[in-house]
Amino acid sequence: MDNDDLRRGKPTCHKMFGEAVALLAGDALLTEAFRVMTDPAVSSASPEVTQKVVYEIARGAGAAGMVAGQAVDVVYEGKKGTKRIVNLIHRNKTGALIRASVLTGALVGKANKKALNCFTIFGESIGLAFQIMDDILDVEGTEAEVGKKLKKDAEKQTYVRYYGIAASKARIDSLVNKAIDAVRFLGTGADMLVQAANFIGHRSF
């Protein structure tokens, strides 16, 4: 949809193989994810947990999540938006998928309701922080580090556009701290999650 030549420093699928193959690859990968999640040979999760995992991934990726955010992003490109619109895009486009990833692990790990609420806060916080950092990197990053063409988001709904660089960076710091606070109940078991949150808040690609 961005029609970019590069992602992570490599040619994008539609540039290498054409748009039709790229669309089919996306469809195949998403469908394959659900096959893997429901394959007893791959997962030992109970049917009840598997159902919850499938629901969270579908919710995060579909019309109530990533697709919704991407659709609003496309509709509002080059148009006047609002802070509410940019928050809606970011919380769905990236935040919903990262929340789903976090909750999937928590569900498989048999987290209780209180813990799931904490993991939801963690996932949504780092998801929004990730997308805000994307906005900042488009302005301040280098193409060599980020691995894609930059300065392309001027017509898009971004945090930088409505809040500025300084406020966007402050928002990231706040979200990272919120995420870390949400998983403190795990003690040292939260170390990897804390590292992930800090990485997202300070990444350069």
C-alpha cells in the first residue's frame, strides 16, 4: 500500500515478484498462521486456550484491529485529520497486533484475568510507542539504519504532524514506563518484557 521499494533494507515483495504474488503471499501467510495455531502437532494448548488465541489474533489483525487502522490511514492520506484520528490509526494499525502477540503468550502461559489485564496494558502501550517511533524515525532517521525510504509521511496522519517531535518523544517515554509498570508484578520474570519495552522506546530501525 505504501508502494515502497525497501523494507528492512531489502526489496519489498511486490517489487521482487509483482503485486499479484505479493497479495497472494500476504493471504497465504495470514492463513498459514491460523493453520499453525490450530495444528495439534505444533501446539499442545487446550482447545479452549487455542480458541482464545485464535480470537485474539483475528481481532488484532482484522476489521477491528490492523485492517481498520490501515483503512483509516489510507482514507485520510493527504487530508486534514485530527489527533483523534491519528490515535485511532496508531492504536489499531500496530497496537492491536502487538497487543495480540502479548496476549497470545499470556493465554498459552495460563495467565489469570488480572494478569491478562496487565498484559493488555503492556501490549497496547508498547504497540502505540512502536508506531510513534516509526513517525519520529521517518523525520529523524537515516535510510541506511531504518532500511526504507524516509520522509514519505508528510501527507499521512502521524504523531509528529499533530504533536511535534519533542511531545512525541515524551509520549514514547510515558508509554514505555506505563508498559514496564504493568508487568512489575512478575518480578524478575518481567526482565525480557522490560528489555523489549526499552528497545521499542529507543530503537533506530
